[in-house]
Amino acid sequence: MEPTLFDPLYYTEKKQKENTIVIGPPSLLSRINKDTSYIINGDALTALKQLPEDTVQTCVTSPPYWGLRDYGIPGQIGTEMDINEYLDKLVKIFQEVKRVLKPDGTFWLNIGDGYTSGGRTYRAPDKKTDNGHTVRGLPFRPPTPVGLKPKDLLGLPWRLAFLLQEDGWYLRADIIWFKPNILPESVKDRPTIAHEYVFLLTKNERYYYDYQAILEPAASGKGYRNKRSVWVVNTEPYPEAHFATFPPSLVLPCILAGSKPGDFVLDPFLGSGTTGLVALQHKRNFIGIELNPEYCALAEKRLVPYATILKNETETEA
């Protein structure tokens, strides 16, 4: 059995230069090497369609949230004026995720919620972060979705979860990611939001899930127990990034429970590369897809200590 999540071994960064990462266009995924990881610069749906079915053991991802950020790249997700258009795009992408998952594969999906605009269209101007990057908020607020009222909570995570369930996914768990270090909000008429959801979905009724790999200390202080559905994980900004990043401690239990060493881990919204980082640290290979070339470069820089980087920018025939 592998050490549990709380074993210090899992917080020791092992720099394994025997890993290989190939960086290139979506066409690379039509023929993949089982001992190689991939960073693909391209549209998630287009890239996923290149992957053979039953390829990856688990998918861990957090798509761009709706109506929150402008990442400055054509074809991005999250800037749609209609929430249903946003949800429809994600359902189509995750249909491809289901296709490329192995029959016993798992899908771990982090998604945030939000509120209706209340008829307001103005949004505060961009701000500079501590590292000098610009946080590009959308210059407008999307209109209030049909059927909702001003100040309504969107319920977006559950809207997506139910759509995925209708599309054939098994919805196995709703995990609460509690963030103790969340920044305060200025609101005075509701509690401050300090959580997000991580949904565990599966392709089939029976699937691979290593509960022993993520046992947690028992409340009595003696022994271990099955991991609970509330995960306490601080947000962890990555200094090089000017956008929200996955905390490695949130990704870790998903990868440990959902895969074995040598398996492929997929993230169709790679961002700064956290999923790839955790996968490599724990002897998994990964396939990361990212639309923005700047973020691909950021992920590459972050993963250089853990792998030999090979670049293949030539389109190949499927």
C-alpha cells in the first residue's frame, strides 16, 4: 500500500529527470507513448478528439469559471453571455473525457459558483497582483440567466453535475473543498463563501478507487479512517501565475485514489500545470491540454525540474 495523504513522503518533492514531457499541438495525441507525459497547446475539445478511447485512468480538472475572468485568448471558455452556452460547452468536452477514460476510470471536477449580476453591468477595472501581473476581470457582468432573480446564487456546480448525470456519468460524491484562508467579502446579508465543490464522477458503476491511499487519521487519534467528504485545503497561489491555481493538496487525493503509478492522468484545462506536477511527483504520467500558449510556457517552466522537455511543434497525421 502506498503511504497515506498525511505521510510526509508525499510532501517531499522528488525531482525525477527520468520523466519525459513532450510539448506540441493536439495531433500529438493520436499516437501517445505510455511512458511519456504531454503538454498540448490547443482547444480542449479538439485535442481530446485526437486521443484514442480508453487511454487515461483518471481526469482531474478545474475549468474556467463562468463570467469571472478574461484570459485574453480567442476560443476561451467562461466569457459566454448565456450560462447555458457555457454549460453546454463543458458537457461536450466532458463527453470526450468519458470516451478517453478507461472503463474503470474516474473524473474529479472542481467548479465554483457565483451570483447573478442583479442587473448591474459595470465591473471594477483590472487590478495588479503582488507579482505585477494583471488580473483581467471581465469588463462586463453577464445578464441574469432566465428564471433567476437579482442576487440569486447561480447553483452552477449542481447545474453542471445534473447535466453530466443526464449525459450518462455516474455522480458518486460531492466533496466540499473548505478554504480556511479565504479572503473576506464585503457582503453583509449572507455568509462569506468559503467552499467550492469537487465532484467525483465515474464512467461505469464499478471503477478503480484506492481508498487506502487516502486514509485520514481517525478522530480518536488511533489509526485511520475512510476519507470524509469535507476536505480542508488552503488556497495556494503560484507566484508566476496571474490566475487562480489548483492547490496541489487538493489534486493529490484525487490522483492517489483514482490511479496507480504509471497510469495516465488527464487535465483538459491545465493552467499552470498543478495536475501534471502532482502526477509526476507520484510516478504517474499526465496529459495536460491548455489553450493559452503563455500558460503552456508557465507549466513547462514549473515542470522542468521534474522531467526532460521535448518540443514537437510539427502537426502529424492522425
